[in-house]
Amino acid sequence: MRVALFVTCLADTLAPGVGRAAVTVLERLGLGVDFPREQTCCGQLHWNAGYADEATALAARFGEVFADAEVIVTPSGSCAGHVREHVPTLVPRVAHVAARTFELSQLLVERLGVEDVGSTYAGRLTYHPTCHSLRLLRVGDAPERLLRAVPGVELAELPEATECCGFGGMFSVKNAAVSSAMLAAKLDAIASSGADAVCACDASCLLHIGGGLERRGSPVRAVHLAEVLAG
Amino acid sequence: MRELAARSARPVAFPSAAEAAVTDEQTRTNVRLAQDTIRARRVAVAAELDDWEALRDAGAALRDRSLSRLRDLLPLLEDRVTRSGGVVHWARDAEEANEIVVRVARAAGAREVLKVKSLTTDEIGLNAALERAGLRPLETDLAELVCQLADERPSHLLVPAIHKNRTEIRDLFRERLGLEELTDEPRELAEAARAHLRAAFLRAKVAISGANAAVAETGTVCVVESEGNGRMCTTLADTLITVMGIEKVVAEWRDLEVLLQLLPRSATGERMNPYTSLWTGVREGDGPRAFHLVLLDAGRTRALADPVARPVLRCIRCSACINACPVYRQTGGHAYHTVYAGPIGAILEPQLAGPRGQPGSLPFASSLCGACADVCPVRIDIPGLLVHERGRVVRSERQGLEGASLRLLGRVFASRERYERAQRLARRLQRPAVREGRVRWFVGPLAGWGSSRELPAVPPQTFREWWADRDRA
Ligand code: SF4
């Protein structure tokens, strides 16, 4: 099977390691990976910010860029959620493309039935279920099942795990004070888990959480699910 | 006079109000504890019912059905109430509703009027209107009374004094009720309020309530509550006035079966609320001698006419969304500067207030985490409606630098060449601000980010550059 990687504008530009890790995992499983170079952004940022015209144009563009792909995979719960849940309403003619789009853990566990991807890791991880993977896309426990199957991963429970980390795209700058207060609560929870790294399936939330950990001078690292699975 | 007319001329923007609110540790601790308690109870009692999800479907469907038939249901309700000896009034807006209530209360010879806890009367600023007319409103719900004595706005739909703990309430009662010996034992506090209110109940001429629902086919009005003070008001006063938003009507008696299961479980996490009062007009020798029902529009027909926003009118004011909200958790209710706070407020207030008088910042007071929609008993797609309201703001107000940046970004994303050029440009422009792969100066909109977070710089190689290299190899 061949899969087309939608790396997301954010990972492409600010967290390329996440994209490289996703490629490693997919290829190790024997999948052929394509990267349609025309891809840019799915329009989630604009949609959430209230700019429907831009979001609609980008949704249409996404549908065209990935029109020929059999399966589309993205290392982002929120982009996959946006594509699957909003794009078909915005641009009905590309609904079939949206339906073929999966978040990485969703593709591996639900679609391919794989849990052990042949990676190893050494350390204590805690998993933060990002809001859109949890409540928009509903990936369920797929990411945790993948993590549990990695030898060397010790999974620590995250208190109040399903509470939002406070990122929320534009929210993080428009409502910086509240966003920071929400982040502080999340960082406290991560610290109390005793983990040495926090894992999630959204590079955007991890940018915010990781940036907060660094600002605090915390030794805890923020790692993407793909990066753990690529190890 | 307390400022309850929340939709006042100068709306306060959420981000600046919230910035102050997040430093109020006392309120945040109270809110967090209250949220945790109510959340846990709601989850437990919802899990008791095998058909909870089906009940939510039924709740959404019956509310939608009512909303699509208001044109028939409201005249039917009027007819049934009138036939049962009640009087129905129609109020286009808050001002008309307040005039009607003042007129009726005066005609009944009241100086003091008892209030049953009611959001709708808060919404129209009724207490202030009564005071202007020389009438004294007395809140009878314990927490509302606390807010009234403290001269503060309620901060939560159902737990209006959620921002206060019992020590603060003790101090307030000591001062305002002259009870110097009072301790902060909940029993004693309740007893003090009870003594204060009991005398008022016995001399009451007029009481005013809101309504949780009204059944069109029978003309029955329904109020649910926990304390029984509402029941005192609705039965002891000579004249009862109910102010109800027109969207609260339901078609049939059996609709209550669904709503009265959904509401207490979602609201307080109880299987059943302690008091459910239902009355149909007036009855000789029992309860009030006169009953007035004020049907209030105040923006509801406008919301009804917006096909995307219409489901907001399904809301049964259970406040589950508020209890689930991580933003409310950090700020409490006052930061919203509205009667309806939290997620429901952010989608309802802009609809009720119409084009003017509403802080455009309200629909943006959310991270769109979706916790609200997961608990809403009538399945309102709150994040979807927040985005809808954001769109209305973006289209109607100047968005300045932010708007220009987002429109430009839209153009950048629309072309691969422009996007790749922008990546390279960002890498060049960031140079003076970057040290060791981290952005060191946070200017413009990035200042908010930099207040609590580091930001990685655009790395030497983007993903697509790496891919192109690998392809060539
Ligand atoms: S929007 Fe839903 S959860 Fe929020 S108060 Fe209304 S009915 Fe309750």
C-alpha cells in the first residue's frame, strides 16, 4: 500500500523531525510513502479563527492536492480532525478525499491493525490526549496502545489528562493570560506524573507544552508519538 | 444599585478581564473545587442510565421540534394559560418586559417583591428596573442572596456564588445581616439566611420567577430548584409573575419526562432536583390569586432566523458546559462580563445582543477543546457555534493587524511557490532574533506567546527540503 503524507504546515516549518519520524515508521512497516509537494495547509487555522473564505479555499486545495492518494496520513490529530469533520461540509466535492485521511495512530491501529511497530525506547513517558484527537477525531486509546507495545516505554499516568493544555491556535496569543494559566496547570500535572517526557500526537500542542517546559527550565521533554515510534 | 444590565453600553473585552481574573487565586481555587465536585457527580449519575446518550438525542430532537413550531406553540400556550385564569403578556425586549413587571407589581400594591432564582430576569436587568421604580427586589435563592448582599454579579448560572467560599459568606452575613456571632458552619449560614427570608415570605404580595419550561398543550409552567425557596415564592405570594424566554416552550407534557431527567443530572449531578414546581394558571383557594406570564423575545427570534446559530436556543441552562470548561476554570465567571458566562454565554450572548453592544472578544474566549459539547445534554455543537460567531465578528469588525496577517497567510498557503518562499524568508528574517535555535525576541502578537513559552526558530532544513534532498540521493 502507498500512503501520501500530509506533514502539516506547522511540522514542515517548525518541527520537521516529526515528519521524518513519521516517514521512518511508515517505511519500516513496508508502506510506500509519497509526499505531494504541492501541499501547504489544510485551512484549520483560518477556520478556527473565523476566516471561512480562506478556510474554504484551502480545504478545496487540500482536496485537489491529495485527489489521487489512496490513503492520506498526517501526524496531527487536529489537522486530521479538521479534514475529516469540517472539510466535507466546506467543500462537499472533496468529501471522499477527507474520508481517506487518517491521523497516524488511527491509520496504524484502526486501519492497519498494527500495534507493535518494531521500535524501542528507554524512559518514563506520560501521554497527553490532545483535545482534537480525543473529541473531534475520537482516536480513542490508539496512541496509548502503540506506546504500550514499545519495549522500554514505561507509561506514567497523567493527572487530569483530558483537560485542555491551553494551546488552541490563535487562542494562545489572543488570550495569552488564560492560555498560560491552562498551560501551567498542565505542566504541573506533567511534573507530578514523574515522567521524563510527555508524548502527544499533535506538533502544535507540543510546541506550546514543550515551550512551556523549557521556559520553566524543566528537564522533561516534549516528544511526538511518531518520534517515539521511530526509535 | 447593582449593575445587572450586563449588556451595557461599554462591553469589557475578555482578554483584559481574564488577565486580571487569573491572578485571583482565591476565586480560582473555589471554582476548581466546585467544578471538580460537580463534574464527578455528573459523570456518575449520567453513567447510571443505560439510555443516557439516547436521552440526549431525544432532548435535542424535542427542543428542535419546539423551536420549529414556536409560531403554533406560543399562541397555544397563551390560550391554555388564559383559560386557566392567567394573563399572558408579550415583550419584544428587556425594556418592555421590565415595564410589564413593574406595572403588574405596582397594581398588586407591592413595595417589596420576592425573586425566585432566574437567569432571564438577570438578563433583562429586572432588579435594577424594580429599584428605579421604587420597588425592592429580594433574592430568595441562597447564593443569589449572597450576590445581592455583596452587590456582585452572579458568576455561574446555577451556582451564582461559586466564586465565594463560606468564610467569605460568613463575613458578608455578619456585616449585612448584623449577625456578629455567626460562624462559617454551613448549617448556621443556611439558618441565618432562612430566618432572614422566612419573614419576607410571610408578608409577600408579589413574587417573580423565571421558568425552566412551559408546556403548550396544558398551559403549565415548570420551575426546578434545590432549596424550596422558589416553591415558597410560587405558592405564598398573592400575585405571581413569571418571565420566560419564548424558546422555553415545549409541545407536550411528556416532553418534560426527557427534560426533567436531563436537567438535574447535567446541572447538579443529581438524579432528581429536590423541588419541581408545576402550575397551570390559578386555582381558587390554593396558591397565588393572580398569575402573569411574560413571554420575552429579546433577540430570540433573531437567533431563530440564523440557521447555523439556531440550536443555541435548545439550551436548557444546565451549565454542564460551564463546569466542563477549562477556560472558565482559570477565570471564573466575572471575566466574561455577561449574564450567561462560559461556553454557552459565548454563543448565546452575541445572538441575544444582536449586532451592537457585545464584546467581539467573547466567541474567542475558548480553545475549542470541545469538552463543553461532550457534556451538553441537548447536543449543541458549541465549538461549531463559537466558530460561527467568530466568523460574524471577523466579517463585521475591523481586525487590524491580525486580520491583515491572516488574509496574507491565506494567500501564502494558496500557492506552493509563495509558501516555500515564505519559509525561506522567515528563516532569513528571524536571524537577528534567534540564538541557539530559539527565538529570543517576541514582538507584536508573539509577545503573548513569549510570556510563558519558548519558541523554536525555523530550522536550517524544513521537512520538504529534507524530502527533496532524500529524493535526489
Ligand atoms: S449549552 Fe448545553 S451544556 Fe451549556 S447550559 Fe445549555 S444545555 Fe447546558
